[in-house]
Amino acid sequence: MSTEKPKRIGILTAGGDCPGLNAAIRGVGKTAIVKYGMEVIGFNAGYTGLIRKDYTELEESDLSGILTLGGTILGTSREKPYKFANEGDTEKPKLIKENYKDLGLDAVVCIGGNGTMKTANRLRQEGLNVIGIPKTIDNDVWGTDVTFGFDSALQIATEAIDRLHTTANSHQRVMIIEVMGHHAGWIALYAGMAGGGDIILLPELKYNIRSVCKKIEERYESNKPYSIVVVAEGIEHPKRVSAASHIAEAIQTYTGIETRETVLGYIQRGGSPTPMDRILATRYGAFAAQCIAEENYGTMVAMKNNALTAVPLDEISDKLKLVQKDEKLIGKARRMGVSFGDEYL
Ligand code: F6P
């Protein structure tokens, strides 16, 4: 029998929530407890829990029955401990280091998006053993092909677009649907393609409203009297209105065709994860526990070419995985007549 002291680990979920967080917590926790005999605690409300020493001991039984639940049993927050109120104010990082030591932790698993990975990397630089798990509906974390949460958001957005087709057709209207993505247009691109959108506007591609209107008029003239326009929330538009209202107003003004808008909002982040997200989050979680057992710290678990890997946090911190102009799906879409609003720039 091994006389080695069992490892004690913390888990936290930070940043905007997404479907699959509980599957990831369960994946880490169960593997850590069942396979490696570790002790597990969960910090409440992201990095806030680590700062305030607000945590719960997690037994294996606490991790049963949560796989299918949306949200996060640990809660989350957008706390950024390194965003100092005043220059030189290092109170929060200091508290984190003290609490990590007091609690006798061997490692902390930080489940989150870009901001969370950036903080995790800072904690690594301060000497904490950290492992990141990438989550976000936006799918924009650098260093991994995919984040969990994306597939669930995609399903919700695609279903919404499917439903808009019938009502757009009945009324022969232009329907604008706005999906999430401030910087990255992955949801807009994928849901737009899966839902048969006619025009897709992404934050990464500069659009011209003339191109958008021309495409709609061409469709109208070729017996396609209704159109679906999928826009990411982060496309260029005046701050006082949503991206969808801005585009809807412009189209109605320039084409005279009746136009309506829908902003999908937080519905995309709520509810139960899809089977694919449950599997991905579980695989990430289980692999994170394995990384701790192997003391492969300072890394983010990732998926590359369908294989699990651990990427150094230092390589990904401060980067965003954006849709590239030469993204293959964009090329395929253009060849089918889908417009990205940039044809007449
Ligand atoms: O990171 C996911 C995301 O849903 C973005 O697409 C969105 O703009 C943002 O979070 C909004 O989150 P919140 O209002 O919770 O800060």
C-alpha cells in the first residue's frame, strides 16, 4: 500500500457559465476520488471563492446526478483578481496564495474561458499548481480545437434559425437573428450554416450594408421572397442599439422589405448540455485529474485533431481563437451563394 499522502485539489468555475460545467466538475472530481484517491474541494463563485476561502468539501456522492444539469453547482463570477483597483494593490493574489497554502492544496483546476486561463497563468507564475479546462459557448479559446458549451449553444441557435424560416416564409419577411460572440463569430458561422442562413455577419469580417441589401434584393427578384440574416453580437454597430436592430433598420430603410429582428441572448447559455458537450466536458475533466496525478501542472487540457493534449498555459494566455478569413467553411458557404456582407466592399 502506498504511504504517500493523497493529493488535495480545488476546482472552480469562472467567467460566463455554459452547458457542460457540471459534467466537467464531475469528470475531474470522480476521476480524482475514484481513480487516484484524492481529496476534492469546490470553490464557490469562481476566483471569488479562492479569495474569500469560500469552499465546499466534495464527496463522490456530491458529484452524482449533476451530469445533465446546466449552469454550475459551484456558481461562477467574473472576478479578475489581477485587475487591480489601484496600482500595486496585490491584496487578492496575496489572499489566494495564503488560502491555497492554508487549505493544503496540491493543485487548482480552473474551468473557464480566456479570462480564466489568463488568471490561471498568473497564478502559475506565482508558484501555484494549476490546470485549466477550456469552456465557453464562444469556442474562442486559443490552443484547443473546441471548447465545451459550443455544441449546446450551436444546437439552440440552429433550432431558433429553423423556427424563423417558417414564419419568415409565411410573411415573406427578412428575419435578423443575433447570436452571441463579441469577438469571435463561431456561433454565427456554424449556426448560420447549420440553419441555412442566407447572410452571415461575423465580427472578424468587415461588412457593407450595401452588400447585405443587394443580396436580399437579388433573392427577392429570383423568387426567394424571404431571407434569414444571422449576425454575431460583436459586429460593428452603434452602441445604443443591438446589432440585430441596427441591421434590421438599415435593411428596411434601404430595401423597403418588411424586416424583423430576434436577439437570442442568454437562452444560448442555459439548459442541459448536448451529448457531445457532456462527453467533451467529461473527457476534459478526467484528463485534468490525470494531469494532476502526473504533476503535469501549468497546462490547459485541450483537444487537437480529436486527441486530448495538455498545452502550456503560457502559450495560450492573452490570445483569442478567431474565425479566419480563409476558414474552409466560409469558402464553402460563399461557393453556395451565402453572403458575408463583404462582396461589394
Ligand atoms: O463568454 C460567453 C459570452 O456569452 C459572450 O458571447 C457574451 O458576449 C458574454 O459572455 C456575455 O456575458 P455576461 O453578460 O455574463 O458578462
